[in-house]
Amino acid sequence: MTLNSSPQPETPSVPTPGPNNDSPDMNTANKSGVVPKLRPTDEQPPTTALGQFAKLFQNSRNEPGVPNPDQAPKIEAQDLCFFYGEKQALFNVTIKVPPRSVTAFIGPSGCGKSTFLRTLNRMNDIIEGTRLAGKALFDGQDIYAPNVDVVQLRKKVGMVFQKSTPFPKSIFDNVAYGPMIAGQRNRRVLGEIVETCLKRAALWNEVKDRLAESALALSGGQQQRLCIARSLATNPDVLLMDEPASALDPASTARIEDLIFELKQNYTIVIVTHNMQQAARVSDFTAFFFEGRLIEIGETQTLFTRPKEKKTEDYITGRFG
Ligand SMILES: Nc1ncnc2c1ncn2[C@@H]1O[C@H](COP(=O)(O)OP(=O)(O)OP(=O)(O)O)[C@@H](O)[C@H]1O
Ligand SMILES: [Mg+2]
């Protein structure tokens, strides 16, 4: 898939961070940015404060992430910096997100998680006075190249927000909206898309008899799943989720987490969460941000039980933030 209609620039090669590069090390990543599988010698017992997470992983459904080193990252940032006017919000973020995986972004309020997420589908473009330096790549293509079709990019890199935002339209029309805008007028085809996406978003059984009703009549958890279905209708590769369950009750949160687990078979998911347990439960990889910098990224189980950085340990054990 290409993001533009003009000839493609050569895919940029991935620079290896040099000594003068003040981006934080990807501590658990090797030089090619690939997170290596745990070696038995790495498996020391966790410290007591981290023991709570070790327990969580005993019942985890997630196998430790084993990205194929030959597999190109779906999303990548190289030395990415971001500015709101004079204020710098992101500092030299370098990260690779493997395809068909869940990566969680954690970190205290104001550390730049949402800002970084929004750079990945150019949602910050709509904020005046912002500036980006460095690179963001989707399937190896520069997201910020001048010839990129932003509408096409946002179809491929969908976004789900903290507060569900259904249109004041019927359930059917909410999901059919994207394909209709893209020119699909065939009611039968639209019906198939709506059914498929609602099934994928684990909402079909609850709404199949009331598709013509207003989406605003759904519960908060149902609305959030509807927004996920709406994102799926544009056939994305990536779903960016900014605290998708933070406004939901425990039962709805569990449904969203189950859904994320299902969706990663087909999609690459990046989720921002303040909930450590949630990050530990749903993600294969976790990235810890602090004051606009990526401090550490690694396999979720490793990051939560044997973080490399003291700052990461302090944060996940609740010493600050
Ligand atoms: N539209 C904006 N204009 C100016 N500054 C902004 C804007 N949005 C965010 N910022 C600033 O950028 C920094 C990072 O904010 P961001 O929203 O990315 O943090 P966050 O990690 O998502 O926080 P939270 O966990 O509270 O959602 C903060 O200092 C914030 O004040
Ligand atoms: Mg945020």
C-alpha cells in the first residue's frame, strides 16, 4: 500500500544511534531495533516491589513477544522531536513497532504519550504552530513526506480516543461512514462491511437488531466498541488507541482488553494507558516515556519485572506519577 500516487522515494535506511545521538537507548532492543527473545540467563527473580507484576504474568495469555527479525516494523520513529510553538514536547524518540503486536505507551501525565501517538497519523497537523523534526515511518514510508495523502494515511492508521466520539447518526451509518465517504454507495456491500466490523469489534450481537437506532443511545462501553468498528471500516493496518478504556467500568474495560487481544491477529495496535495492570495484560511490548523522552522499551514482561532503568522501576512501582 502506498500513501501517495507519485513515485515512491527510496525507503530510508535505519540509522544506528551514534554516540552523539542523545536519544535514549532502546535498552532491550539490539542494534537493528529488534527486541531479542529472553535468554535463560536474563531470568533473574524480580525484586519485591516488582513481584506484583510477576504474578500477573503467571496467568497471561500473551506469549513473550518474538518479533521476526526479518519482519520490517509497521511503524517507526527516528530521532523524532515535536514542538508546540517554542515548547518542545518530544525529544529524539526512536522506536520500532512490530506488525501484528500490541505496544503500550506508559508514563506520567504530560510526558508526551498522546503527542507521540498523534504524530503517527498526523493528527497534530491540525494544531497551529506545531513543528516536527526527525522521521516517522509507516511501512517504511515517510509519513511527513510532502506527497503523502493524509486522508489515505489516516485510513491506514486509525485512531480511537479516550472519550468515545460516535456521530449523532444511526449505528449502521457510524460504521458505514468511512466507506461511504470513500465512494461506496452499494447498500448490500455497506451492510456486509458494517456486519464484519461490528463482529470484529465484538458488538454485533448486542446491536444487530437495532442498527437503525441512534449510536448515542448505546452505553459508554458499547460506544467505544462502535468507534473501534468505525475505525476498522476503513480497513486500517494500525490502530492507535489513546486511553480507550479509561472512562469505562471494569466489565467494559475487560471487553475492550479482550477485543485488543483478538484484533492483534490482524492489526498493529498502539495503546496509551495509565493502568499498569492493563499494559501488562494486553501488550507484547511496553514503552516508558518521561518528560518527552522514550526512556525504555522492551517486552512487556521484561519491562515490568526487570526494568533496565531506575526511572522505569520507580514509575511502575508507583514511586511517582
Ligand atoms: N495542543 C497543545 N498545545 C500546547 N501544548 C500542548 C498541547 N497538547 C499537549 N501539550 C503539551 O505537551 C506536553 C505533552 O502532552 P501530552 O498530552 O502528549 O501528554 P500525555 O503523556 O498524553 O499526558 P496525559 O497522560 O495527561 O494524557 C505537555 O506538556 C502538554 O502540556
Ligand atoms: Mg494523553
